Amino acid sequence: MRSDRGAAGTVAGSAPASIAAYAATAAADARAGRPLLVSDFAEWRAVARELLRAGVPPEEVTWGAPGADLFSGAPASESAVHNQTAHPDHDLLSTPAPAGSQEPANPTAPRPQIPRSLMEMLQTAACYRDHDRWAFLYRVIWRWQQGEHDVQSPADPDGQRLHGMVKAVRREVHDMHAYIRFRERPIEAGAPQFVAWFEPGHDVLPQVAEHFVARMGKVSWMIATPDASVLWDGQTLHNTGPLMSSAADLDDAGEALWLTYYRSIFNPARLNTQVMNSHIPSRFWKNLPEGALVPSMVSQAGLGARKIGQVAAVGRRSGTTIPISAEKAQPEREQPSKLDECRRCELWQHATQAVGGEGPRHSKIMIVGEQPGDQEDLAGQPFVGPAGKLLDRVFEQAGVERKGVYITNAVKHFKWEPRGKRRLHKTPAQKEIEACHYWLEKEIATRKPKVIVAMGATALKSVLQTGSVTLKDKIGRPVRHGDSWVVTIYHPSYVLRVPDEATKQEAFSVMVKGLRMAQELLDRSDVAEPPAE
């Protein structure tokens, strides 16, 4: 069953007629003690069917190879084992003998039948490199023909070995897909444009070649192994013998750039050699371009590079949030003197500008809202949008002049989220309220208001400096905080959002009563006498 190679290096293997002629004498040769030499699955299949028809048991057959591997005698049409599609109850005699070939030894014997699932396993297992693979495969189909159908089960010793062979071959196909590296050749060198070297553990080159034919289109390439090579010219896949001796025969001008990039992304601080070796078996490293770099980088990591490998990256990290007040968390450093320079939280990054307070410097009433809205962010003034217009109505109903009141917000930058082309309000987080309290505290210290009106929960939490206070517990109940009274009312935006008209009127009334209460507290002569809460 030996084959001759053509001058161009492509396989010029045994013709189907010669395979059939050799197979026809297989039973006689086996019984005479002569070894049956097969080099690929197609030859083994032809011989095995004649042996089965002649009733030759496995122990009477000696199998051998004609000094070549699975590819050396494979006709081009049968080089990809998986392309030999099996059918249900696959007939080992389904390939008709060519004209002029010898008749089988026992033409009246029943035609052996093999199910598709078993035939597919045999085709795959034939790629497994083992000195007795042909003898083992024949033993499997012999047992099946004798009615021992459990030979296909993993619970059977032969079935367990067959499944192991199939698994190993499929794993090798996967590894070859993953770890093969093509090097680009200079244009002036001609075809093939890309060349790769690989050392497979099993005879899977035909299957892998079909994968890259589908993947790389009309680009020419070659895959070389120690035992065989495949060449794709963009239209035809050529199988031939070994054309290279090692990866050292390859030269790629772009490889230096890849190695530079690989060095730059290597992080010694996160090196885990055990995981690395489990993901990429060591036998693949020697043929990867970066394989020559890995030992030295691992060595450097062990000598100290691991300790400093993340110095630059750690400095750019935001860190872990710790439940502590913003004031206590801040390091000892100079605080910003201008609101536009504030970087105490991240809200400044997405806001147009900081929006400070507005009103008389020595006003005795300070109104504190939540944060600027979309229009306030653009104008740089507090309460100039829809909420501001509603607040003007509250001032009018309460009999309080807006120009005599200082108006500000607990948070000075607009926090929002995109919704199409609109910027929708988003409630500030507690850490952002605490970070911005620095500015509210300065406003209170400068203006020394007698009454502070907190509009909404965010303003109330900022004024009282606690995150546990609730709005419903404080509405309508003035409390003493420091040197000031604190009156709590709803925020104008709440009144705008409430869909029910009755609730809307009630909330508006609460706001009016709150402003009147603030004015009454201011007019009382004992405003500073009640004990602080």
C-alpha cells in the first residue's frame, strides 16, 4: 500500500483500483501470516471490509505501516478524514470496486453494516497516533459485527479506549486551531503569502487544513509539520510531505513589533505560572513567537518585578469606597477657594459649570434646594427654570420677597443622565452631598441666616449633616440647628411631578405655610432663645 510522490510534491497515492486489488488478497495474506500494510483510513477501511467478509478474526491479523504516517499514501480526495461522511448503518462495502479489480474473497458473505455514530468515531480515532491503532480499530468493528454492541460504550474497555482516542484527537484539532501562528512572507517571495509551523501530537493536519481553507478565503498559505505539509493556493488544497524542519525556517519582519507589544502588556504582578501552564501546554510554547520571551519575563517577575509591576496602574485607580464622611476622608491639603475650581467629587466632569447661591449677603433667610437643573446649569443661576417659576408663586402666596432671600443648593453641579437628546435630573448620592457640604457650610458661616428653609430630602440631609433624617418627619416642625432654625418644605420639582391635582395643591400649600413660618420665626424676638435640637 505504499504510495509515490509526484515531482511537484503533491500526493500521487494509490489509485482506488490498486487499493481494491490489495484488499482482495487481504484475507489470504492475513491467514498466511503476512502483515497487512496500510497508511491511511481509506486503505484500512478497504482491507477491513474484506477481512470481515472472509470472517478473519483480529487475532489472526498482523497490521503494519509502510514506513509512512497517515498522510503519506492518502489520495487527495480522501486526505480529510472527516469528509468521508458516514450514513446510518454505514456499509463498509459502499464504495464499489473499480472495473478490472479482483473480486472479494467471499462474494456471497453478508455486507458488514456499521452505524453512523460508530463510523464517525472510527474515522476520528484513525488520526490517533498509536502503533496498534489499525489493529485496535479492526477489533472494535469485529466485535460489533459479532453482536457485541457495547463495544461503543465507555463502560466497555475497548469502548473506553475508543472514546479516549476520539477525545484526544478532537482536543488536538482545537489546540492546533488555537496555537498555530502564521508568519507573513515578503510579497516578492511569491506564494504562499503566509506560512506556519506546528508539531501536532496526532495526525489532524487534514481536518485543520479544511478549517483554514474556510477561514482564510483566497489568501495563499502553507502549514508545515515534521511529517507532512498542506498548501492552499487560493483554490486547491495540496497535500505533500515535510517541507520544513522547524520554526527556525520562518522569517517575519512584523514579528519584532508583536514581541514589543507582548512585552508591554505583560504584568509581572499578576503572573500565575500554574494557570499559564494549564491554559497553554508547555509543548506549544516553543513554536509561539513570544515563547522565547516567557522564561526571562517569568524569571524577572520572581526576582522582584512582581512587586513594582502595578505601580503605575495603581495610581490611576479610583479605589474602594469607604463608609466615612467626606470631611474625615479628605487628606490635609489646601481647599479650593473658588467654586469653579471644585473637584471634591466627580460631578464637575459632566456639568457645564458650578452654580452658586444668589441673594443679599446679609439675608436672614436662606433657602436651600437640591441641585441645579438643566436650565440652571446652562444659565449659572439657581432656580431659573420651571421649578424656579413655581417657587416665585410660593413667594407671592407667602408674602415673602424673593430678592430679600438668599437662595442656593446643597449640591453645586448638575447631576444628570442622558435620555435621547435630553438631560434628565438624577438624585445626588450621599457622598456627593457630603463632598459639596463644604460650600454650603461656607455660605452659612458667611451669611449667618436666622432661618434655613430646606426644600426636599437632599437639602435637609445636607443642612442637618445626616443621612438618616426623613422628609415626612420634619415637614411642619421647625427644629433648631446651631444658631439657626430649620424649616422643611417640599421641593418645587416634587409639586411639578405629582400627577394628582389634590396632592399637588396640598404640597403647594405646605410650601407656602413653610415660608410663612420662616418669616414668623424671623419676626419673633426670641428667635435665638429656644434650645437647639
